[in-house]
Amino acid sequence: EMPPADHIFLIFGSPGVGKTSILEQLAGRLAAHQNTVVKGFIVKRVKVTHKLHGPAGWDIHSLRGEYVPFARRYETPGLPRVGDMTVDVPSFEKLALPNMEFSEDSTLKTVYLIDGIAEMELQSANFVNALHELFSRQQIVVASVRTPHNYAFRQIVDRLQEYDGVCTFHITLADKRKMADHLYDCISVHLDESEKERRRKSSASVYSVGHPRHHVPLDTDALIALEDAQYEATYVPEAPHVPTLSMKLTGTYREGEGLRATIFVDGIQHASKPREAHLEWFRGERMQHPLLHLTNKNHHFLHDDDIGHVIVAQLQLLSDNGTFIGAPVTAYTPCIKRGIPKVQNLELYGNCKVGERLAVFFDGHDGAVATRW
């Protein structure tokens, strides 16, 4: 049982684990709740066909359907960069901050869904101040947090966790389906009167015990205890959900070019390898030559040793104790051929400043994607 005092819920997880999906499901359920207003925003990846090096960018969407570009791979002077992404802080603040404003209407309960708290969002000092404002006003907040991996990011997250009423969840792929239901139950404690009180009122008006000479009302506390005992006696715990894995290899199957293992969990494509999945590469259709230096890497750049062989990627799910779950999933390439692809498009990419790096991208003619060369 979640204590009623907990009203700020932080969902920690690595990229691709399903934090955004959980908030989208939660927004749909809360929207149907009476006397409740749902505010906030969702960050979605910009989908691009034939990508080899991750997403082309990210957009920020309000829960009312508005959206603006948030981050892109190309460089824009005057805007900060996080990794290979340029963050459009003014556009982000224009959409995010109004959806985090405190509501003074005491007749409505407001739930704030924030997706998410990560390095790109924290480039906005106004966004950080708005988070502290919501947390200090004892508002109901559900926020996704990318697992911190640098000191400045961890400091901000640690300060947010110091507020009263903060509850944290560290989720995995197996938790995704049940997490939205659990969060909804936790939030409902603040939106409705207690479950016991509702059952007491309904029981008092319906149940009584007949006696030949008079009627004696049944004590509602005893009735609730009886219902709980009957429920526990017949309760069958739900079997843990084992995600369905699938995978395909994309890229150009010729020496000197790149392959990528594209992973799908329950039919949803992941931008990176999920933390709970173990990925191995092999040379040879019978998987007799493991490529040990590629374990758990999404990419394999082909070499002379690969010519004349089939490249195999094998994926399997890991449990918390390190054992494998379910059957492995494999994906094969055709036999690797030697050859230089016909270049159709050539582009220089990077920061045009002294001391910074340029990369060359090209498009091949046989379904090749933009590839580092």
C-alpha cells in the first residue's frame, strides 16, 4: 500500500524502457476522472526511415495535442548541445512552462505529468525552477527521470528527491504493463475518498441480516473484513509478463559498411538496446565464431574478415539475477560481399570550429542509409 502522504512519483529508468508509454497510459486514464485536470507534456522521438545512428531529434508534445521541435542533430548557433543534439530551449520553455503552472482552483484536483527530467530538459533553468515550485507546493506530480550519469544531473535529481512526499520507482521492461495501473491507484488516493469509506457507505445501504423476529444491521467493518478474506482466499497472483522480443539487421551488407541491430520489445521499436537485453554477434551462419568485442553493442562495422561469411546477431532477455529468460532471438545477414558502393549523396557533418570534429556521410544506391565512412 502506498502511504497517502506520497504525492510526487519519480519513475527512473534507462532510455527505451517505456517511461513515456507509462505516462501516456496514465494520462488517458486520468482524463476520464471527474473533477481532475491533467497538465504536463510528453517528449517523443522524431521517427526517420532508414536510420543508422539513432534518432534525428525529439519533439515536445502537450497533453492537448500541441507540439514544437525540441532537439535536432544539426547545429544551431547560440543553442546548447547535449551529445550530438542541439536543444531549442526557447521552444521548449514556450510549451512546457505554461503546462506546469500552478492552478489556484480549489474545486479541481490537478495532476502534473512531466516527461521527463534529463540532460536536455535541464538546459532550461526556468524548467528546473518550475519543478521546485511544483514540488514545494505539494502538488500531485508524476515525472519520468532518465537514470543520472553525470554529477550536475545527479545533484539536481538528489535535491528534488529531498522534498516531502516523494516516492521513487526504478522500472524495467517487465514492469511497464503494470506500472501505469499502480500509479493510477496511488494517485486515486488523493483524488477520491478512501476505498474503505466508499465501501462502508455502499455496504450500509445494501446489506442486512434477516432474523425471524427482527432485522439486525450487519456491522460494515465486519463485512469489509469478510470481503477481504474471501478475496485473499480466491486470489491467484498474475503471472509475470515476459516481453516479446524481435530483431532485424539494417544497413548495407558489404565490406566497409555498417550494420545495426534494431530491437523491438512487444512490437515497439527501441532507439537503443534495452538494459535487460543481452546482445551477441557471431561470424558464420552456425555461430561458431563469436565476436566478443561487440557484446551488447548495437552496431557492427564490417571488415575484411567478414567477407564471405554470414553475420548473426543473437538477443536474449536477462532477469534481475542474471539468468536468461525465454528463447533467444536471432537475425542473419546475407553473405558479406566485397565492393565499394556507388555514392549518391555526400555530406559533411559536425561543428565547423577549430579543434572540433567533422564526419562524412553518404547514401548508397541499394537501400543503404546515411553511414559514417
